[in-house]
Amino acid sequence: MALLAESCTGFIVGINLPGDKLPLIKRMDLHYVKRATGDMTAVASLTDEQIALMQTAEKGEVSVKVQVTDATGIEPVECEMIWAWVPKR
């Protein structure tokens, strides 16, 4: 579940960062609520303000919320990832 959440948030951060920036996972906050059943789906989102910051700031960080659900529609884990970015060298 943690890998799914990290991958989902990393993807959304990566596609919104300019090519001259490097995304870095800074922190993962996970609270396991119950056991998952079947296939899992993750959905992450960024606000317009977060995207604008990522497009303009040389370096910084954003908190990315992600919702992970299982085949029964239950959210077995509550997640929030902190992603940072720095200039590529």
C-alpha cells in the first residue's frame, strides 16, 4: 500500500515539475486502518496553487494527499506524502 501511494504521488509530482527540477520524497505519513481486500487503486491530486509553485520556485516542497481504496471501496490506509524538488545539476 505504501509503495502504491508513493508511486501515485511521485507520478503526479513528476509530471507537474519542469524538466530542470529533480523530485525527492521527503516524508511518508501512513496510518494503516484495516487489511485491504483485492485490487487497490490510488488517486493523488495537487491544487492549482501547488502546481504553480512547482512551476515557478527553484526549490520547495508540497504535501500530496492520496486516497488508496481496495476492491470493496474501503480506504485501508490514510496517506500523505511530502515531496520536495531541487534543481538538477
